Amino acid sequence: MAASSAAAGTAAPQALTAAPTPAVTTTNVEGVRAKVLIRPKQGILDPQGKAIERALPALGFDGVSNVRVGRLVELEADDPDGLADLCEKLLANPLIEDYEIELDGETPQTPPPPES
């Protein structure tokens, strides 16, 4: 009499089945890809830039000056006309920083200086 695998204490392997995946619904609204470059205004102290500038000669990079450190924000926006307002209110501090907006590889757009 042959012993079954259940009697021997081992269970027979069962087939694994994946749970049904729910239907994915997406809205096909594509926004505009944008890059926003934010950097300190001319005349504003840039301690990170100065630290890098001082370290460069020790690393063998002579002849580099006026180093400025900024940041790049990449985003996708449904309304590219609102990007300047987004930069003014959130991404940049307009008192000490300038910003440029580049849409989908176009040339950067620098906003006009604020009216005094």
C-alpha cells in the first residue's frame, strides 16, 4: 500500500494564482514638462558657491571663479501659464533668488524684473 504525501506529513504543492488586478483608469491629460532653475541673485552672498570655489584649486581645478550654486526643479504642469506664479509664491524667494523656466526643451524664460 503506497503512502500518500498527506499521510507522510508533506502537502502536495499547489498552483499559485495571482489575484485579479483591478482595471486601471487614467485620464489622458498630459501636462507640460518644465524645468525651473533657481539661483541666488547677483550681489547676494552665496556661501555654498564660495565654499566650492575655495575647494577647487586643492582638487587641481585652477582658473574657475564666480561659482554660484542653485537648484533645479523638474515638474509637469497642466497650466504652464501659472508656473511664474508658482515660482514667486513657493519655489523661489524673489527677494534673493532669480529663476528661469524652461518648457519642454525651449529656451529658458526669465521673468521680467518686478516693478518698483
